[in-house]
Amino acid sequence: MLIGDVARRSGVSARMLRHYESLGLLRPTGRTGAGYREYSEEDIRRIFHIESLRSLGLSLREVARALEDPGFRPSELIDDLIRQARERIATETELLTRLRRIDAAGPAGWEDVLQAVALLHALGSESPGKRQRAALSAGEGGSVPVEALVEATLSEADPIVAGALRWALAQSGGAGLVLLAEGLGSPVAEVRRRAVQAVAEVPERDATVLLVDALADHDVVVRRSAALALGAREVADAVPELIEMVVEEANDVDAADALSALARDPVLADRIAAGLVDRLGNGTAGSPARLRQRQRLAQALADIPGDTAARALAELSRDEDRTVALTAAYVIGLRDTR
């Protein structure tokens, strides 16, 4: 079979067949009397073998090795092809994501497109300074889609950059709450911690709902962040966790301030005082940890109005530990001067 017939039957151009021959991949079985290449059925089968291997992404050098090297191990080559394919998919996926984000920003012209590209690129920079500047620019109206801001926020480890990103998200209102809710459902505790901090800076009602749900998180840092944010919003659901924070000396000053704000509601004031009093008897009597705990509880009761808090402070002023008693007496004096 002549080269033209082979090209038509195989779909491989005559030029490519000659190239294969020049590389030693393919050798026509013979020549006609006029000197034309003549291909046998075995030659045609080899052509299809070459094309099949090329379709897997092999280079011509790799194809030659696969066909000629008796020690060739297909599994090694396939593993390498799988790795290369995954890298290409990851690159293309990243490009597709970036294009979708630019499209979501609704660019009016090429200048907007270029600005969005620059900001997205900066958000992925290895330089914290560049990431921070990109976040601040986004918060001031830069062309960065909220999806990109949420993704950057949930993955940012630098606290300064993370703060800038949360601020930028807060400027967009509740636009990113759906995605942040997904972050709160992440199996990775660190992602949930970043998500709850970001939600805490969004003032919308839907954000409050997410924070209440976060109080049930099994990660203590997530629960405490949600409780402090809810305390600032004067949401009563935060009371048990805030009391626990005072007891455990975890951001206890902030927790006590939040309880004080919540106690402006007389009904809540009694509930908070009862919760604090209930913890006074916990712990090993006379232990240093218990004494410090009682001091913190006395200090927390200082700004809780009502008879329950007053009676608890009076009892603490007679505590066997002098430091606790003096703390309670001092607090009572402050309450009496108000």
C-alpha cells in the first residue's frame, strides 16, 4: 500500500508518516520498482499503535521507548501520565474559576477586566503585603467577586491580612454569607474558625442566625468566637458559653463585658447571675484554680444588677480566702456608689 493510501486509511498525513520514518518510529516494509514507499498490514497496525499511544499524551520519544524497549514498564508511564493530566486539569480549573469570577464582577470594559485580574492575582500572592493591599482595595470597591474574597478569607493564615479580608467582606454586606455558611460546615476546624470570625463582622440578621448555630460547634474556639459576637449583639443564646468562658479564664474579661451588656435586660440579669452563682461551688475546695475562679466570678458579678448577684457577692465577701473576700467587698463598694 502506497503512502497516499495509508494516509487516507489511517488519517495520518503523509508528512507525519515521513516524520515518523525520520525518527525511526516507522519503517515501510519495502519500495516499489519506482522507489515509492510500500506499507504492509503490519506497518499499518504499527501506525495505529503509535497514534493510540500519542492519544494518551505520550511524546514521540516516549512512544518510541514504549514500542522498542523490552524493559519498558507501562505502569510507570501511566502513573506519570495520570500526574500530568491532574496538573493540567488543576491549571485549567484554576483558569476557569478565575474567568468566572471576572465575569461575575460584571466588567464594563477591558480596564475593569485588567483591574479584576490584577486584584485576583494579588490575592494569591506569596507576599502578605500584596494580599493586604488587594483586600483593602476590594473593600473600597475594587473589582473582586465576593467568592474570591470568601475563599481568600477562609485560607488566610496571616492575622493582619485576614483582618483586611474580613473588613472587605463586611463592606459587601451579606453577599458572602452563603459561602461563609459552607465554611462553617467545613470538616477542618481552622476553616470554621476563620469563617465564624468573618461572619461576626457582618451585621445582617442572617449572620446572627449563623452565629447562633455556631454555638453548637464541637470546636471550643468556634463556640467562643460566636458567643462573643452574639454577646455584642445582645443575643441571649450566648449566655451559657459566655459564663463558661469566665469560669475557664478564656477571654474572660471580654466575656464578662458581654454578660454585663446582656444584663441590661432584668430577666436576663437574674438568669446570668444564677448561672454565675451556680459555678461558685465547682472545683476542689481550697485549690488555687478554684480560688482564681471565684475571683473571676466575683468580678463578673460586679456589673450584673439584681438581688441574686447582690446576695452572691455578700456571701463571697465572707469567703475563707482573703483575696476572694476582698475582691467581693471591693465589688460591693463599687455597686453601692452607682
